[in-house]
Amino acid sequence: MTIIERLFMEACDRKEQIILQDIKQHWTYAEVMTEAYLIALYINKNFDLESGSHIAVYTNNEPLFIFAALGIQFCGYVLVPIPYSASKTEIENILHASDAKLVISKFAQPSHLNCDIPWVTAQDISQESMPSFESISVMDQSDPNQCAILLPTSGTTGKSKIVMLSHRNVLTNALAHGKKLGYTDQDSFLVTMPAHFSSTIVTQLISCMLYGTRIILISLPLLPRTAFKLFQNKAVTAFSAVPTQLIHFISEFHQTQNWSPFDSIKFIVISGAAVPAKLVDNLRNVFPTADIIQTYGLTEASPRVSMMERGDRCLSCGSPISDVSIRIVDEEENEVEGAAIGEIWVKGPNVMLGYYNNKELTDETIVDGWLKTGDLGYWNEAGCLILTGRKKNIIISGGMNIHPEEIEEFLYGIQEIEEVIVVGVHDDLLGEVPIAFVKAFEECLVDIDALKKHCNLHLSSYKVPRQWRIINEIPKTKTGKLDRASTKCLLLNEICY
């Protein structure tokens, strides 16, 4: 079964149920499907495209993204989401690399865009007559292993990897994620992450539609006070975010002092990066009734691999979702057990078809059905996955492996520190040594000498940062993850302590 076939079944069963809303209005299942079908009719009427053609969607977090994504699926085409914050060059690179044949956007085409591709706006489509729900039909799309979505991974240069996800990848992942998390038609889910993320598309938009959970979609940037008003009015029962976003929520909550703890939130799903224990403690103070659910995933795995159970209090990446298997392997690719750290390999119906137009990299990444993630982790005593970092992030100092995430987690426990990132830099004697970049809470002073003494008391000597930087903002990627490459560039301008 394909994505649109499955979602249309839900729409037929829940026609009058509200499934989507923004700040101003809401849409039922039937209304969402008719908006999507209108786009499908417009495409088929105005463009002669081959079956399986790739169509890009370039818009912010707004209903048009869902309407266009579903309209593309109605036609049997492949969705290519473009980050709404992408530069002109990045847009060009994605369109060229994905072989997109058409762009649907809320925005007019950027001037001087170096792409000879038709560009359709919402205003163009609005000229068509709206169909009735009863007139909608889904074309026969019986092959669930056909590509449904092309997703550029983080890094939108011309050399970026484009992940191919099939209908089966997406549906099995969305269903398994929603089942384990416990989505219901009594919940309202606020989307705080960009719509073009794999986790937003699969584990939020599609998964919510499969389980009848109302989607609240608001254009980004989503200001904390906007979210807080929804929380205060009990219009939201759940949301998902990356750790940096949650840190901003916590900071805003304490700075304004206009808010009481939000007791209508049932669960918060955290993805995209490791979660400091200090952040979880703060979240439990602000959202006292919420389950804090840490997850693990990657775009190549559609994206969800594992997640905590509702009610779990011990922080981890949880256990695999249904039908997904995990192996931890050493440098010789032998499986290890217990608390031994190794690379995480994943197998299941969620493993991507491969990288678009890159068979060589696909064959390197998927071996005998196992996806080599490049992430490092181990199993704790409870059989839950603990993520320790990326293989490429490892700092090798005097032959000793240092995981920067371990140092960052430790430094997050210091009261004055709001955010931190640790990177490795060249050292003539040891090869590499760690350097820490620290952002302090507002009106807090960080005593570097005291930090060094504290680290020397609690960390092995080779893990103690050799240099320190106090900076106003920690560099991050467009997906909210720590940007280690950009951080290293700061070394050219900052002063050592």
C-alpha cells in the first residue's frame, strides 16, 4: 500500500474530524484531501510529466506543505522537500541533484535562479475550482517499494547526499513510531521543527494523520511565547523538538516569569542530538505532567530507529521500534555485547532504498541489509541504547579516544553554563586535544580557572579541555545540531584563555 492510499483510507473513516490547524483556521480530513486533490488536478492538467517524476515543495511550516506533499502523492510522483531557509544557491543545488521537474511554492521564484524548471505558486493553483471529497479517487499505486520521497541530508551543497525513501519505509516507520508513542485522536501535536525534516514528515505529519492526532502547524520561526500561549490555553498536548530549541524554551520561561508550569502537555519527543540530563530536569519543572521521550534516528532510517517508552524516567535512546533490529559492532565489524561501545547498525523495513544517483555510497552504507549509521553507542543494563557520539567526532589524543559529547554532558551540569560544544584541534605532541566553547547564562560569569579545577577533579586528565572560549552563540546547523566545523573556524578569531 502507498502513503496516499493509506491516508485516504483514514480520511474516508474520519471525514469530519479536524486533523490540521494553524493560527487562523482548521481543516477536516475531507478538507485536507480535497485541497491536496486540487493540486493533483492542477499538476496533471498543466504539466505532462512521466510517472515517478520528482516534484519539489518550497514553503514554510504551513498547510500548503501538507496539501502539496499529498497532492504529489495523488499523482504518483516523488516529493522533494526544500528547506524554507535555503539560499538561492542551495535551492539550485537541490533541484539539480534531485532532477526535480516542477516546484510548488508559496513564494515567487527567486530572481536569477539558475534552474530551468516550472515554478507554481499557491496563487496559481487557487484559480482552479475546488473538487468535492466524493469526487476524489486514488490511482492504482500498488508497489510500496517505489520511491516516495527524496530527502537531501544536512548540508545542502551540490555534494549533499539525497536519501530515497519508499512508501514502505515511510508507512512502516510512521505506524511503528505512532504506536509506540501512543498517538490518539484525543491529542493535539504542535509542530516546532521544519516541515522538510524527515522526522517532521514521517513521525509527526504522517504519523499523526494515521492515528487521528490533530496537527498544529505554525510558520517558523516559532517564538517561545507563541508556543507558551498554546500551552497555557491547553490547545496542545504534545510536541517534538531538538535540544537547542528546548533550551531556548526553558530560558524564555525563566526570564519572563509570566508563565506557570504547563500541565496539559502529555509528552515531549526529543530528537536530533543527545539530551543533557540537566535539560531533562528543567523540562520536568516546566512540563510537570509530560513524559520526556528521547529518540534515536537518522534520515537514512526513515528516520526512527529507537525510542523510550512512555513513563520511562531513565534517560536513554530506548529500545528499537517494532520490526527494527540494532547491532553494535567493533572496528572489525564483529558484534559486541553489554557496555562495549561500537558503531550502530540498523536493519528493518525502515532502511532507505539508497542514495539517489550514488550507488557506490549506497553499497558502502548498506551491507547485507544492515545500515551502517556512523553513530556510536552501547547497551545499558536495562537493554536500552545509549548514544555516545559520531565516529567522525572522535578526538584522538595521544592514542586515547575522546567522545566530545561526554565532556559536553559533564559541562552542562555546571550551573553557569547554558550551552557548550567541544571540538578537537591539532597538537604537535598528542595529535589532537579538546577545546571547549561555552555560552553562559545571561548575567552569569564563568570562571575559567574554576572550570579547569572542576574538570580536573571529575574527568580523566586527557579529557579536560586544553583551551576555553566564552562566546555569545554556539554555532549550529540549520537543523539545530551542533556545528563542529563552523566552531573550529572560530579559532581564527577568538582569544585563548
